[in-house]
Amino acid sequence: MPLTVPVPITVLLVDDHKTMLWGLERLVGGERSGMKVVATAGNREEALAQAAMHGPDVILLDIDLNGECSLDFLPALLVSGISRALVFTGMRDQATLDRAILAGARGVLRKDAPAEVVLRAIEKVHQGEMWVGQDMMARIFGELTRARAPARRDPHQEKLDSLTPKERRIVDAIVAGSGVTNQALADSLFISEHTLRNYLVTIYKKLGVSNRLELYVYASKHSAPRAAG
């Protein structure tokens, strides 16, 4: 049987320092690395163009490109769904590094990492793994959890939302005609006074008030929703 030749991991290098690119190209594209540097880029325009042209497996990406933050266009680099990004930076600001992961990077690697670690990180990211420390993962998980946590609702609005359409119409009528008698109010709603009183008992209980005056104040203050029709 013919020997199967391993397909190299294709890599796009993005850095604004030519010396860094020169060294990375020789490291990543070395004969024994199992990788192939398909292109290099030093700015946004070059990076986007090369990523679109080659569809590399991994994009090794510096954050600071001549004063421009590459995280601002990272999603555009990954829009094809083919490439995975590995941030390669000397930056130490944790908030920025966390933002890199939240923006879509699969890992963060410092520029003082040993050569074998650089190659290992590229390989792992290509395989679909994350290359981040446990402390960063904890922060990212916490950030995502907070972002997905449902916002706390206004307790007063929850009480008002618990009212049925009929109960809401009664509350609306009380707010609109605060001084009318129960009988007049019942007549305007086309129900008996006895039925109105039964409704009021339920409304008082739901809203935590004791009488029509308290109900009027509560509904006026917390904007009871108007019933339709």
C-alpha cells in the first residue's frame, strides 16, 4: 500500500514586526513542524485578504498591529468558519486577553513562549481544543454566565402582569374614576356590585393592597398596563 502523506496544518501569520514574522515563518514552516505557512500579513487589509484567499487552518494573530487592535476585525477573519485563531501577543492586560476569547479566538499564547509550545498550541487549536489557562477559563465562564443571566424583573411589574385582562380593566377604571362609588364603577363595567367586590378582593391580594385608595395609589405609581378592548 502507498504511504499516506500527512496533510500539513496551514497557517497564516499576522504581525506588524517583520523580524517576528521572519522568525515565525521559519519556526512554523520548518520541515518537521507538520505545518505550512501559506501567507503572512502586517495589517488589517492584508490579514483579511490573505484569510479570504487561503482559508488557513490556523491564524496566528498579534493583537497590536501598528496601533490597531486586531480584535476589532477578528470576527471578520473567522467569517468563513474554516479558520481558527490563536492570539500571539506580548500584551499582559487580562481584560484584553479575555476579550480575545470572547471575540472568537481559540487560545492565547505569549510571545515569550518556547518554540515547542508555539507549535504545540497551533496543533491543539487546529484539533479544536482551547489553549488558555485555567484562570482565564474561569473568568471567561463567569463573563458568559453573567451575560446570559436573565435580568431581574421589577417586582411591581410582575404583580401587575399577574392580573387577568378583566382585572386590568377594573384597575384602569378605578384609576380613571377614582371618586366614583362601587355601584357606579360596576355599572360602567357592566357587572354587579357583588361581582366587582369579588374581583377587588382578588386584585388586592395580588397587588398587596388593602382598599381602593391603596389600589389607586399603587396603580398610579407603578403604571398599571392598560387593557385592550
